[in-house]
Amino acid sequence: MTQKTLPKHLQQDARERLLNAALELFTQRGYSAASVREICAAAGVTKPVLYYYFGSKEGLYLNMMDGAYSLFESRITQWISLPGSVRQRLIYFCEGMFDTSIERLPIVRLMYSIYFGPPQGAPAFDLDKFFDRMLKIICSLVEEGIRQGELRQGNSNDMSWTVLSCLNTSIEEQLCHVEPRINRSTLTMMLNIIFDGMTAR
Amino acid sequence: MTQKTLPKHLQQDARERLLNAALELFTQRGYSAASVREICAAAGVTKPVLYYYFGSKEGLYLNMMDGAYSLFESRITQWISLPGSVRQRLIYFCEGMFDTSIERLPIVRLMYSIYFGPPQGAPAFDLDKFFDRMLKIICSLVEEGIRQGELRQGNSNDMSWTVLSCLNTSIEEQLCHVEPRINRSTLTMMLNIIFDGMTAR
């Protein structure tokens, strides 16, 4: 029986199981060490099922990363359309990014492993674009705040990096080997300190 | 001729060459993939020379990490004994950490690779202690600032994490795959924004 004849819900199930199994194995053992055989065994499917959905291990990996970026982009679209002051919207954006990272912690962990770890032979995927996109959003909100007088005059680049630094470190702390010492409310408090600094005269 | 009979400057030279070669290979290929044979070849020494100085590949790695921690600790001792306001001392500490990280970027890169990368079989070394130590120093300075009225009343933990976040992200940006967008003066500007927020009433 080929995959094409499987009922749709079973097809999706196998696809999801493959993505989840690969995510776990890539993180635990590294991309190159995780074999197609192991991924299929962990997902409870045969090799042709993996090839049917993704073409190859590379295809599976790229599909996983594209999926993460799509989710990120769709959430962003939702967050940045919200009304409110620049301060409220920046806090909302950072909290949303923080919550989404915790919700998707295994893939965030894999991204860090690929980005900072030794070369693992994973196909090229521009991981910098997540960070670049966050920086751009924060920067455009900060500039709006300066223009409208909500924030004091100053270098929007320095201000944006201060905000992004707190968001970045808060997410990273969730990946640490110790119990995370930053939670959502710590992040909000950090952002409030920065906003006090950016509105001070 | 055994190592013991080599003149002292040649001994040190071989030891340094081994540490440098291992650092480069561990980062490029991962700890487990870098063999004693390759490390010795890159350092231009024979295997017994490595065993003489470090006992094993594990010993070499631990020696490298201990060396990094000792340097870190000796610089800290120097930085925290300086006079000045809490603001000046915190900026001095962060700038010093930033400069030292750039000076020793290859080993910082290796630490990130071991910490965030897939398990590479490196012997246990508590990498969290670098971050813990930085947090503790920042926290004690912030508490001093609150006690003496230089900083406003507030949660010293939130304030400390805000400072550490900027230092952390500034160092990390130097490890990125793109041209670093934060330099020493961006870090100082970020810290000034935070200090304005921590002195605001």
C-alpha cells in the first residue's frame, strides 16, 4: 500500500511523527549522526514513507526549519498589528516571542546546536534571519516611539539592541543546563527598566 | 630524548602548541572527532609529548578549560577592586569581560559549541560557573548601588539580569555567522540606557 492511498489523518500523523522523531534525534545525537533508519524506526514508519514526504534527510530538516520560520512569521504578523503604545507593543512582542520559544523549545534547542555546535553537515538554512527579523521589528517600533515623542531622542540602534539583548538572554536561559532563572515576569521587569531608561530625560 | 631533558622554553612551546592545535580542532570538528593523532600532527609533536604534558585528550581539554577559568578569575579580581561609582565599576567590569572574550574568542567559541552543541563526549567541566560568577558580581554591585542610594529601590535580581543580558548578547554577537553588529561602544551605550532606567524615579 503506498502512502497516497492512506487516509489523510494517518498521512499527517506519519509526517508529524517523522518530524518529531527527527527533531529529537538531531538534537540528541547531532544532525549527521542521526540516520534515516533511526529516524524511521523512532517514528514507526518505513524508509519509503520518509522519502515520500520529504525526499531525503536534508529535505526533512529543511522542511522542519521552514515550518519553524513560518510559525514565527505568522505570529509576528499577529503581534505587530496590535494597538497600544510603543512600550505596550514592544512588551507584547517580546512576551510573545518568549512564550513561543518555550512552546517550541526543542526546535530552538536544535537551532542553537546547529548554529553554535561543530559543523554537523546539515544543509544550509539561514538561521540568522530569525534574529534579524526580531531586530528589525524592535528597531521599527523604537523609531516610531522616538518620532512620536514616547521615547527620548537617542540612537535607535543602541536602544533596540538593549531590548533584544533581554529577549535573547531570556530565551537562552531556558536552554541552559541549570534551572532557568528568568521567567516571563522577569523579562517584563527587565523591559520596564529599559523603558524607564529610554523615556528618562 | 624525553621531554624532561628539553630546555624549558621549548617545553612551554610544545605545550602551548598542543593547546592551540587542540582548541582549533575541537572547534572545527567537535571534541570527539578530533583525535590525539591529529592534534599532535597539527602541533608538530609526537604522541608521548601530549601524554607527558596532559596525560590524555581529556586531560588536555580540562587543562584548557581550567586555564580559561583561571584567567577569567584573575581578571575579575583586578576589575572588582577598582574605585568609582557603582555605575562606573559595572561598566568597567562589562567592558573588561567583553574585551577578554574578544581576546580569547576561540575558546569562547568552543565553550558555546560544547554547551549548546550535540553531546561530543567531552569530559564534564562546569561551564555554567562562568555565567554564575558574572551574575553574582553584577548582583553584588547592584545591591551596593541600591543600598547607597546610587540606584533606585527595586528588585536587584531583575536589574542584574538586565545588565548581564546586554553583556551576554554583546559577547555572543561576536560568535555569529554575520559581521558582529555590536562593538564595545554599543555595549557601553546599552549599559547607559539601563543605568538611566535604574536611577530614574
